[in-house]
Amino acid sequence: MNINQQLDKIWSQDYIKSLPSEIQRGYCFSENVEKKTFLITGFNPSFRIGEPLGNTSFALDFFDNSHDNYFSPIKKMLFDKEANIDIRGEAAYADLFYFREQDQNFLQKQILPAANGIRFVAEQLALTQHIIENIIQPKVIVVKNKESWAYWGKLYEQFGWVWMGYKFEFIQNMECGELFRITGLIDSNERISQDITETNLKGTFVLFSQHINQYTAKEKRPTAKQLFSIGLWAQAEKMTRDYGI
């Protein structure tokens, strides 16, 4: 899958001109090319003062110890030196959307109400779903932004919002979030990827957390110990299914 090519198709369509001018900054995506056990998802890449306009991508280096207000807290979730737990090499990062904007309310307040706004959101989200389903195929996902919850299908029973349309089974509440297991896909013609009829993520654990940054209380942040343990749980369940135990 050529992610850059797919995003070029979206950004080159005529309807893009009808969207807020900030969309013309271009897109940014995380370069994911292989399966990973753990996936951390954000909402959209920020546009920081002084950054050049245009399309770009990045390969996130979880082993890089340089400080970044956004990515440093994520890296801390994957490495615990004292406990000798290091899952950095097994982790991937992906945003749900690719437009570059700092304001977290930009999509809800400016894109969705715009003409063709829902189409723009759905086309990006469909691409993300195919990347997760066909490339990363994670066993544990951390959804680290509460605004993202609806786009997974988590709020379907409450509000009827489908989007990617995953079905979930509740496992337990944790201090750092709510833990669920993907059991399949919602039976709805409103799912944005109708070509995906069977999910590769069945059995994948999803930890829905709040937005995590340098100010998030320590107990609200998922830890390497927690994610490692959930990963072992997911692996044990997969082996049970595969061997029909």
C-alpha cells in the first residue's frame, strides 16, 4: 500500500478547495510498513509555528531519547528500565487523520460542518483503517485521545456513530482507561470501509485512554508493565483460538 499515493488522491480532489484554508498546509503521515504488536494512535499531526507548508511523513524512532512534548510521553509508555520491559521495537504509531492542525477542536468545529467535510473525514479514516487492518495488524491498541473514541465505533450503542465500525466487548476499567476486546464489525451500511467484510483485528485488545501529554497525571498514563501484560494476554488468547483449546 502506497500511503503517500493514497493521500495525494484525497488532497488533489476538487472538493478540497471548499474546506477550511488550513487543509492547504498539506498532510503528514507516520510511515508504517510492517506488522507490530502494539499500536499507539493519535488524532491528527499538529502544525507548529515555523514549520514549512507541504506534504510530509515521518518514521517515529521510539529509541530516540530527545525530548518532544507530544511524543516523549508516548515513548515512556513503552520502556521501563527498572522492570526490564522494553516493547519499543514492537510498537507503531499512527494518527487517525492527516491534516496538519494544532487545535484539537478544528475537525469538529470547522471540518465536519463544512461542505464535503464528512467526505474528507471518511476518506482519511478509511485509509487509516486499511493501514491498521492490512499493514500493522496490532494485538494491542492504545487510543490515546478521547475524541478518537467515536471513530472506532465505541460510542455506537450510545449515539449510533459507526465510522470504522468495530464491535467491542468490555473487559475492565483501569485507572489509565477502559479496556475492551474487538469482537468483529458492526453490521451497518454506514461503515466507511464496506470492502472490509471480516476484520483482521478480532481479539485485539483496545485501551481507550484520555489525551496523554506531559501534564497527564502519572496514574492516568498506561505503563510498559500494563501494555506488556495486555500483550501477553492477547498472545495467550490467540494461541488458544489457533489451537482450538
